[in-house]
Amino acid sequence: MGWGSPSCAAGVSEPAAPALRSVPNFRDAGGHATRDGARVRRGSLYRSVALDAASEADLQALAGLGVRTVFDLRTGMEQARRPDRLPAGARHVSLDLLVDSGEADPSTVFALMEDPPRASAELGDGATYRFYVATYRDLIQLPSARAGYGRLYRTLADPQARPALVHCTTGKDRTGWAVAALQLFLGVPEEDVVDEYMSSDLEVRRAFAHVVDDFVARGGARDVIEPLMSVHPSFLQAALDAMHDEYGSIEAYFEIGLDLEAAVLAALRDAFLE
């Protein structure tokens, strides 16, 4: 099955995640306090950008963390164009969340960005911003998104799958909701979840500043591409609003929207809380 060896025994907190030069926006999803005084366990779930450009040194670092599973939330086209490089012993799990929505396919938007003047003409007047708001709603509403996130959390409940890493392309949107939803379910206060989500903003802006500058230099509008290389609280709020509108609570979203059994929900709490 390609499982590696964990770097620590279950229940033992890990130190803060190392910096990986070739894998921007990499960090531990744990360490956050919950409303009832518990804490989300470190060393169980990491998040990052895609691993297609991961260096050998950083792959070795991921293997040293014991990463057993890499959840790839990109579309099939994104994965085919830039396949992941995996740490030794890790299993790759492909979860195309947006397969049911051609309009919200990030690969289509990123392809359009290769023609800056055309992209600026088609995505001006806030169209990129609106695209992201619609995409975050799709992450709650699309059957493919519900199935993909359900499989993600169901797999994470299995101790043989952890430690794990979850990523999309830039590690901020599809991955952002994956981590935010789990933290909310575990009882992390919403304001702290938003703060953690916003941590991606500086990371992604810094890592992809050259992409933005190149786009502008080739005749593109900065306000068209910047939403692709940043995050905004209103993006996450769109997902939160859709979740509350559809299900009423994060617990109902996990139980009904993602069709997760009571045993899986209990296993998630046991695995990620200390």
C-alpha cells in the first residue's frame, strides 16, 4: 500500500514543522487550542503547495516527518500536467473536488493566465475575485467536493494513514477549506481558524511574486492575477456561509454533507485532539 513509518508514537506532539525551500506554504495544521481547553495535535496533518517541484532534500524532510499519505486536491488536468513527487513510502490519494464544475476548474483559469492581455480582458472588473467566491461555495455544494472531503477525513481517521499531507496547487483554497473545516470540527474558535487560513496570504504572495510580476510585465492587469496568488477573508467566509446555509453547523456538515459515520467522527477527535 505504500505506507511509510511514522516518526513518532500516537499521542506524542511533534515540534513545529520545518521550513521547506522548494515547498512553499508548508506548515503543520495542528497546535491550535480548542474552546474546551484541548489542543489540536501536531505532527498528524501538514499542508502545502503541490509537490511537483519538491527537491530531494525536502522530500527527505517529509519522509523524516513520517508522511504516509499525500492527499492531492487538484483537478485531474492539474495533476497530469504537474504530477507530485512523493516522499519515500508515501501513498498518493487523488481527490478531484471540482470535477463536477467545469466553470470553477482552476486549471482553466491558470491556463488563461498564460495569455495576460486576454486574461485581463476576460477577468477584469473583479471577475477573478467572483470566481474564487463561487469556487469556495462549490467546495461545500458540489457532490464531487463532498465526496472528496468525505474520503479525506474518513482516511485521516485511520491511524495507518497518518501523518499525512494535504495540498492543492498553491495550498490556500481547496486545502484552506480542508484544514479550516477540520479545525472547526475539532473545536478551534472560528477567529483562530480564520487567522490560520490567512497565514497563507504572505506565504503565497512571497512564493509566487515572480509569477505576478511576469504576468504584469507581459501586459496583464495586477488586480486580475493577485486573487490567484493570495487569500482574502471573504473567500473563506463564502464557504462558511454556504456551509451554514446548507447544514446549519460544522457538525451537521461532517455528518450529513460528508456522510461521515459516528465512529469516524469519534476517531477523528481521538486522533487530532490532546
